[in-house]
Amino acid sequence: MAENSQSIYDTPTIPAEKESFTLDIPENADFVRITASSAHLREQSNTKSSILQTLNHGDLLIKLKSVKGWVKVQALDSGEIGYVFGGLLK
């Protein structure tokens, strides 16, 4: 057997668990959903900004504010705050 190959007897790699967090949702929070097949949560409100997370169709987000066609949101699954293009949300 080659030096780098795995056998069926090797111990499988277990993926790391997501870090837990607490998310405080205000009573009057506005929610939006991703309507595209996927969308990028970005650090700033432009397409050249770093991607913080890839979001999937139907993901629910807390809407924080609107900024020139972009929406500042907080992802419920990660707590990450960033911007999504408004045309990808409903």
C-alpha cells in the first residue's frame, strides 16, 4: 500500500463541531430570507468585500438596516453580521 493512502481500517476524521453562541433577538426584529439559490454574506456592502459566509436558499436572517441596495443582516445559524445584496432577499 502506498505511504499516503488510507485503508478501510484507518480511523475516520471527525469534523469539528461548530462553536456555540447565544443570539439575542429583539422583540421588534425584522426578518428576511434568501430567495436566490445561494448568497454571500459580505464584510462590507460591495461585491469586492470579503465573503464571511455562504448562505443558502431559504436561510432566515435578522435585518439590521438597509444601505444603498444592500441589507445589513445577522445570520441566525452563525451569529455572523454582514451585508447581503437586497435583490437576493425577501
